[in-house]
Amino acid sequence: MAEMQVQADAQREMSEQHKIRLEKLAALQEAGKDPYVITKYAVSHHSAQIKADFENLEGQSVAVAGRLMSKRVMGKASFCHVQDLEGSMQAYVARDSIGEEAYKDFKKLDIGDMIGVRGEVFKTKTGEISVHASEVTLLSKSLQVLPEKFHGLTNTDMRYRQRYVDLIMNADVRDTFIKRSKIISAIRRYLDGQGFMEVETPMLVSNAGGAAAKPFETHFNALNEDVKLRISLELYLKRLIVGGMERVYEIGRVFRNEGLDTRHNPEFTLMELYQAYTDYHGMMDLTENLYRFVAQEVLGTTKITYNGVEMDLGKPFARITMLDAVKQYAGVDFNAIETLDEARAAAKAHNIEFEPRHKKGDILNLFFEEYVEKHLVQPTFVMDHPVEISPLTKKKPENPAYVERFEFFMNGWEMANAYSELNDPIDQRARFAEQEAQFAAGNEEANHTDEDFLYALELGMPPTGGIGFGIDRMVMLLTDSPAIRDVLFFPTMKSLPNDK
């Protein structure tokens, strides 16, 4: 009850402050000083630039702009802090420097107002680099009161819903999203430098294939057809390989109708690339080089720390087959298991739950998920998956029960998935048929037959390596962020009653 009373009192205080700020705005407009009529402001420098280049800028005139985050009025002179994209800049505002009328206006400013400050760069007696203001301009009036403490995780849900407030109050959050942008830019630079071409493929599709996931469905009124949001980028990108585009990649949103947790959001950013005339070994080399490049570019090191654990991207990544990994961590040798009954017996003996539709390869994968994944903390390629869980992958010639596929793991998470792409249209049709049978048996995540894709394969697709990277998980690792919601500006949230 006491907490509810505190919240109610805070709400009343904010409502009163909101009323006062509205009155201030009305007074400004009445006096012909409406801040909303200002269309631009000539910013010359950001805060970090001034601090980094103080020796050259001392005594020079600059213009900074941002949000007023603090204000100390001391008679005829005051100090304030202006927050911009790069940090915070102190301004010294004196009545004799900006004029009596302007100083009165400055004293009426509220925390949260957007202002511009023009003046000379200097250093205070305490050694803080500042701007001695000759002019202060109100650029936008803040009518809402900023929270006192937003970073204390007092309301995590509200931080995600009102990310704009989170960004204002929390420098670490701003830094995370700046790094996210730099990570994606570094990925593009690396791939462009390797001769890849960035492309775009449809988000609305009639057949959402390329991954094991349940799609979102909607209706396209103009054509009176049901369509789906894509769950993967794969099948259209491989069509481009058929068309002669030898190295392509796409970074874009995909949509999967699944649950929410610390590593899953129903819409997320995926990067897929396809390279003709290589295989999954080529994709392993590319993955190692790409991760090292991005870490060095963005963080300045190939050693990263996540949740207190150091991971070294500079060392050669470990490589192990799924069979050997299960043998090592579960003590079960699937090379010695020949029949489905034997696989089921092993599962029961190890309390592995399986469904009637699951085959030997599915059960091997269940063992892997239960016993192995959590141990794969350092960069590791897990290779050669069972054919049953890899409908778009080329079989290993010497052992067709397994395919030329790897998943890349760090911190116990799957970070990437790669294949030697299946380019045999007859085999691909048979794999689609098996997927259709699985769907009929109750597997909602099974692929459906894509006749147009099969036609493309029948034209001929060269040997090709392909890979998909989860961009959000990569950002989580490189920014030491605990949840996927911390690296998405606006994560999916359940609507509030007043949102509908």
C-alpha cells in the first residue's frame, strides 16, 4: 500500500509539473517566443569533439545543442549541462554575457528542454571543459518531466516501452545502440571487401521456407490472397545464385511466430550470405574472419567478455562433429546406434523426451541440445548434422545419413547456421516431400514444397556455401547485453489497454 501511495503522489506531482510547463509554453507563445517555430540550429561541434580537441578549440566560438539535463542558478551566473549524442557539455551562463532578458528566460528553462548554446570554449577552475555562453536558444519545450532515476531498473518494462526515455537517461543504452550500428556497418564493409553484393528480397511471401519456424500469416486484399511474413532469407537468395549472382548477402528483418525470452523476439535481424563455388568449410573460414574483423573494428580487440566470461576470437575456432560432441558430453555413441528403436531406448535411458515422429537423427539432435550446447562457450563449429533436421543441405558423400552443415556456437548460444547448399533438384524435392509428411504429422515448423525454387534448381545451381547470422545475438555478445530486448530499440511487447 505504501508503494502504491508513493506512485500516486509521484503521478500527481508530474501532472502538476505538466500543467506548469504548459503554462510556461503559453507565456512564451504569448510573448512571441514560441520555440516550435524554430526550424533549424547551426550546430558546429558535439561534446566529445570539443573535449577531445580542447587544445585547438580553447577560446574559439562553438555552437552545441541538446537536452538540458541539469541547471544550477547562482544569482547573476549559472551552470548547466547539455546532453547530445556523444555525451554532455557544461555551459557557463552569465547575465552580463547573454543579456538580462535572455538570462531571465534561461532561469525559466526546465530540465528536459532542448536548447542550443553558442559561446567560447574554456576550462573552469575545477578543470571542467565548458562553453562560456554568449547566446542560449530554446529549441523545443519539454512538457513532460523526466524520471529521477531511470537506470535503476525500477521499471524494466517501461524502459523497453519508452526507449526514447531510456536513451535520454542512460548513457550505456545509447552506447549499446551506437555499437550496434557500427557492428552492422563493419559487417557490410567486410563483405563488400570480399566481393559480396548486398541485395533485398521479399518480406511478404506465399511460401515461408528456409528455416524451421512457424510464420505469421496475413491477407493481401489487392490480390485476395493469404501471404506470410518471411521466416528466412534463404530461398530467394539461392535463386539469385542460380541467376549468376555469385556472392550475395542480405541484412534484414525476419518474423517467426514463436515465444519471447532473453534470446528470442518474434521479429529480429538476420544476415544471410551465399557464395558460389565453395562449401561449408569456406563458410567456416569466412565466419572466423568476419567475427575477428568486426570485433577489432568496433571494440579494438578480439577478446570479448560476456557476463564475466572471456572469449577469444583471435584463436582458431574449435571444430567438432555433432556425433563426437554428443559422445563427449553425453557419453552416447550414435555411431554404435543403428536403429530407431535403439535411439529411442537411449533417449529413454537419459530422460530425453521425444515425439513419435522423431527419427534417429532427430533424437541425436535432442541429445545435442540437452547435453552439449551449454558447454560451447568458446567459439566452436559443430559440424555434420543428421539429414533429418537439414532439409536444404547437401549430404556427405561418404555418409549420406549426415549433411555438410555446421552451427557456430559461443556462450552456449547458436550464433550462425551454415551449409554446403543442396543443389540437386531431385533430392530437394524428396526432402520437401518428407517435410510435408512431417507437417501432416503435426510439425508446424516443417517446410513446404516450393515449386518455383525447385524449378530454379532444375535450371542448375553451382556448388554453393551459405550461412545465416543472428545479428541481434552477435550484438548482445559484443556489447555484454543480458537480453535481446536490450539490443532492440523497440522490442515486441504486449499492448497496454490504451495502446489498442
